[in-house]
Amino acid sequence: MNELTMKDFIGFEWDKGNHDKNWKKHTVSSQECEQAFFNKPFLLYEDAKHSIFEKRWYALGKTDTDRILFIVFTMRNRLIRIISARDASKKERLIYEEAQENTEI
């Protein structure tokens, strides 16, 4: 996990391409992506493999309707810029659900 926290950013930055791409490819709205950052648990990992030109992170988070998302993003000028968002895979859901159980104890 990475030391990045919610206090490190001040909002979200959306461009037309990514906004539409996530909806068209995965039916994930920008609102759902944003919700996942504020619901717990929010699992955050540094994406060293894809951080060639700028630092990237990936996260597992839950929407307000309990949809578990896998989100790839970067931060520019303290704004989160979503690169990709999709439903979590079976393996990713298991990781998330285990973390959720551990936070409920």
C-alpha cells in the first residue's frame, strides 16, 4: 500500500475521453468512481509497473450501491484523474471483501 491519503487531494479532474470511455466500456459513471474514494474500506496500491511517465495508483473501492470497482488513477495538481474504472474481478472482490471483514471487527 502507499502513503497517499485523502488529504493529499482536493478533487477530481475529468476529461471527456475518460469520462465517456469508462461508461461505454464498463458502464461505470464518474459519480460511481468518485463515491469509491469516500467509502470504506478503500484499498490503495502504487502501480509501479505502469508509472513510467507519471506515478499511478490502483484502488479497490465500493460505490454507494455496494458495487466494487477497480480504479486506476493518477494525481495532477492535487486532483485525481481517473484513467480507467471497471467492476472488480472475482479475485479482486475477494481481496476487498476480506479487507471489509477485517475492518468490521
